[in-house]
Amino acid sequence: MGEKYDQLVAHLSEIEDLDRAGSILGWDQQVNMPPGGAMARARQLSTLAKLSHEMFTDDKTAKLLDDAERETDGMPYDSNEASLIRVVKEDYAERTRLPAAYVAEFTRVTAEAHEVWVHARANNDFAHFRPTLERIVDLVIQAAEYLGYKDHPYDALINRFERGMTTARVKEIFDGHKPRLVSLISAVTEHAERVSDAVLHQDYNADQQRAFGLDMVKRFGYDMQRGQQSVSVHPFCTTFSRDDVRITTRFDSKWLNPALFGMMHEAGHAMYEQGVGAFLEGTPLAGGTSLGVHESQSRMWENIVGRSRGFWMWAFPFLKQYFPTQLEGVDAESFYKAINKVERSFIRVEADEATYNLHIMVRFELETGVVSGKIEVADLAREWNDRFESYLGVVPPSDALGVLQDVHWSSGLMGYFPTYALGNLLSVQYYNRALKDHPSIPDEIAQGKFDTLLHWLNENIHQYGRKFTSDELTRRVTGESIQSNDFIAYLEGKFGDIYGL
Ligand code: ZN
């Protein structure tokens, strides 16, 4: 390529190196670091973040972008060069719109907010968190003004995680499947006694859980020559390069689900990152394109594969070898039903496939409400509980199990939640497209073969990294934009069958 383009790539890859070094420090902090290391680590992370931010928002980046753009003029939209310039220009615009003083204030307020939230949740005391949350909401609204939007301030916020997505579109998608979700869940819970998950709540040795889970995700195709699994309090996936993508897991020795499905989930994220084209390595295009698309990958492996009947017809005998006493007299079919039990629960991260999106809809309505000034922070707990009652038919017995449960708001993350639900919708749309190309996939899964599906994902989604936005990618892959029909039809089919509706 041209001289200026090469200079741009070299400049960006140095920034990328700083960011990835920060990721290593962050991973170490959650996996290995003794508590005494916290202060120094916070300083080291903030130094790296500051250097990276300064290098990226420097005029040098703008100049190189302009020069390289001229040099690559006329190259096809989907070429690596045109894509890199297009995506980085948007990143640059976004990051230079927030003044340094604002970023510093936001960082300070949210850093302090974490402890306030932890305390409020532990004491079930929303009033304690309220003034801090009011300050955060003010800052978030300010960010929306700096970033700019057409119709709704929330557009600016969601755009940071799902480029091009708007509040109106999310509302349309959510309203499009909420009534069918609500009626599916009430039909299912009328027959709650048809499925028992007692078998999952027994003593399950953590080392055995780990061995089985790792065996499964390796068979999915998580490449352990370029990956690793460790233990942390909050499970996550982190990327240092496409050839070093790590996951973490949390084990509960009395409950089989969190570690097993958590490993499948994080491995789904990791296989996306491992599958990014080698030609994008070291550039800002190496990585998943949006949180929604990322979540589509984790949810596909966790739910569509990992919670499918076919998968367990094959995998259950292996699981039984690991836990012969716990699973004595249990057959694959009843195990399959147990892991798919639907419950009107209060906690999002423990929610089943059927109720999950309703948890997100509650948060979306509240976030758009406070950002537009239609809902006061002071009223959030009541607004939360009202919605829970109308969508899920239950009222959280405490704010700790309600409005205070998630860490996101204390970190100033508003506009993030919808991507979880969008990921669920995309997972089914992509999977259905893969089935059209390869109708043999379900039979292969039932024989413990996953490579046709993984290669299809590599080919159609992973390799492109951030080249295309979520919507561009979804249109290329499925011929249409994100929609909820496939998802709701999948849920109605699956749970209608399990509950004999
Ligand atoms: Zn995830």
C-alpha cells in the first residue's frame, strides 16, 4: 500500500499495543493479582489509557487519516484499506468529541460510584445510591450532547456499542416481540411443574466441572494453542491478539449451570476473536464489530448449541462419566429439560432464554426514560418494580434483587443493555442462515461435530472483524436487518415442546 497508509497503520498498531498491554494488566488484576496490588495497578492502567488516548486523539492521527484517505481513494468499500479508514475516522470523531475535562470528571465520578453502589446493594438501600446515580445520569446526558444525535439523546449512547442503532429501532424491535414473550412465559409457568431442575442443584466438584466444560469448549473449536481458561469472580473473555484470546470462569460447587454454560458463553466470544482474519491483526479492525454481534456468538454456543436436545443426546453420557452419583437414574431428556427450566426470576444474569429479553426491556425503558427526563432517578425503584410485575408477573422483594442488581449504571454504562437482547435475536438469525447453507448442522451437533457451524461463522462473520457495522454484516449474511421473528419462533417452538403446550 501507499506510504501514508502504511504510516497510519504503524501509528495505529502502536496504540493498539498500548491498549492490549492494558488488557493484560486488567486480566491479571482479576485473575492473579494479590489485593495489595490494587493501587499501583489502577495507576498503571490509567497511565496506559492516558497514553493511548493522547496518541489516538492527536492531530497526527487526523492528518494521517486524511493523507491515507487520499492515497486510497477509489478502493472498494469492503477492501481492508477503505474499511480501516472508514472505521477509524468514526472512532476518531467519537473520541475527540468528548472534552478531556469531561472524561476526567466522568472517570472520577464512576470510580467513586462503584463503592457507593456496592454498599447500597449490600444494604438494600437505593436512597444511598440515588445522589450518585443522579450525578451519573447528568454526565451521561452531557455525553449524549457532546456526541450528538438526531432524534433521541439515547441514540448517541447506544451508538457507542452498536454503531448505527437507534432508540426508535430498538423500541420497534422490542415492542415487536414483547407481547408474544409475555404470553409464552405465562403459558409456560402455568405448567411449571412439568420441568424440575433439582438435579442441577447438588454437590458438583469444581475440578470435575472444569474438566468437562473444557472438554466441551475444545470440541466446539476453542483453540487452546491460542487460548486459556482461568478463574475469576466475574467471568469474561479478553483478547491480547487473535492468537491469544483468554476466558475466565466462576465455579459454584453446588450448582452445575454457571460454570458449564458460562464457559460455553465465553468460548463463543473467544472463537469470534480467534476467527478474525489474520490480515487484520494489530489493526483497530481486529476484534468483534459490536457488542450485539459479539453476544450473538456467545449466545449461539451457549444456548442454541449448548442448551439443545441434540447436543445433550450426545454429551450427556460424557457428563455422566464425570458425575456418576449425581446423575444416577437421570436420562438425557430430563436433563435437557432441567437445563431449560423457565422461571420468573429477578436476576438478569441467571435468567433463562425465554425470560431474558424481558429483563433487558425493563432496563431499556428506564434508561431512555431517565435520559430524556421522563423518569426521575428518585422513581427508578418503583418504575422498575411496576414493569417487572406487568412483564414477568412478579415484584422483586428488595431493591438489591431489583434496581440495584447490575454494576452497569454505577460505571456510567447506559445504552449498553439493549445489545444483550439484540445479540439473542441475531444469534437465531445467523444460525437459521447457517442451517439454510448446511441443513446437516443439527445432526452433526447430535454427533458431537461442530466444525461445519464454526467454519460457517469464521467465513461469514468472524473473519471481517470490525470491517462492517452490525447492520451491514447482518444484511450481508442473512439478506435482511435485525428482526425478532426468528427469535420468538425459536423460543415458542423450543419451550412449547419442552412444556407440552
Ligand atoms: Zn457475553
